[in-house]
Amino acid sequence: MDALHSPILPTKEDIATLPRFQNISFEKIIVIQNLQQAEVIREELEQVQVFGFDSESKPIFKAGEQSTGPHLIQLATRERAYLFQMNTELWHFLQPIFANPNQMKAGFGLKNDKHLFRKKGIELNGVLELSKCFGSFGFKQAVGVRNAMALLFQVNFPKSKKISTSNWAARKLSQAQIEYAAADAYACILILEELWQRKLLSRELKLS
């Protein structure tokens, strides 16, 4: 049965009964901390036409405190996930990808990402907000990555609040943080390609 034929989002209880999402293997996740490491994959990144995209910021717990994020940028293809622990050099390195309208960046909740990027003086082009792609199926509520994975693949995509609110500005990320961050971007590319495969989404999209 195709869950997209019923415009009702699955409940948390429904999702909990589904098989667990199979993340990209850990050895295919590349963590980049400096420009030297980034240069090794420059040509590889330049060849990519579509990325799954997400970002993480150190959470704010004090009233009036301003975010200095994003602190981690996640880009993913079917084959690899790239996690960039951001600094001035890496912002400069990634700027051509962010600005390129011909390299699609597909993700969820990207409006806030655009706001944070503008604070860094960077415009995001070639962006596809995946949550909007489900509106045409009759869903009235916003569809996030967890619901999208349940609807399209009938899998439980786990979202840990403990990890999501952890310190993404830490110099050394834990394995749990690395796997969580990679999964968020990897799921986006899987969702986009599945929508294309089912002919539920045009490949000729007007991107923001």
C-alpha cells in the first residue's frame, strides 16, 4: 500500500513499529575540519549535481543569545556523506557550491538555514525545500524528514533530541553525532531520488 495515497501523516506510534532506517555506512562518512582535507575532495564535489543538504548549530539555551552557527554543514550523495566542521576557510571553500544554482541542495527546513547563511554574507542558490514537495499529495501538515521516510520507504528514521541538542561546535564530534548528522543529509538525497523515481516530482524544478 502506498502511504502517499492517504494524506494523513503516520503517528509516532505507527513509525515506531516500522523497521529501522539503514544509514549510510560509517566508513563512507567524511569529516572535514580544515582546508587541506577539503582540497582532497574538491574535484569530487564539483562533479556532483544534486546534494542532500542539512546543517547543525550549537543550541542556544539563554534568552537573547545569538547563534553563531551553522557549525556543521552536511552534504550527501548516494555514495558519501561529507560533514564540514565550519571555520572561515571552509566557508570560503564551500561558497561556490552554495552559490551555484546548477548544483541542487535538497533538504528540510531550509528557510532558517538561508537566514543563518545570510548572516555569514552567503546566499544559498539552487535550494529545494523537500517539505513543500508533499503538499501536492494533500498533506495539510508540514512533512519532515522522519515522516517522509516513513511515507516513502516504510522505515523508522530515528531522531534523538539528546543528539540534536548536543554541542555541534565541539572540535571532536562523537560517533553518534557523526552518524546523526550524516543520516539527515543522506535521507534527503534518498527522498528526492525516490520522488523522481516514482515520477511524483518533476526534474525540471524552479529552485530558490
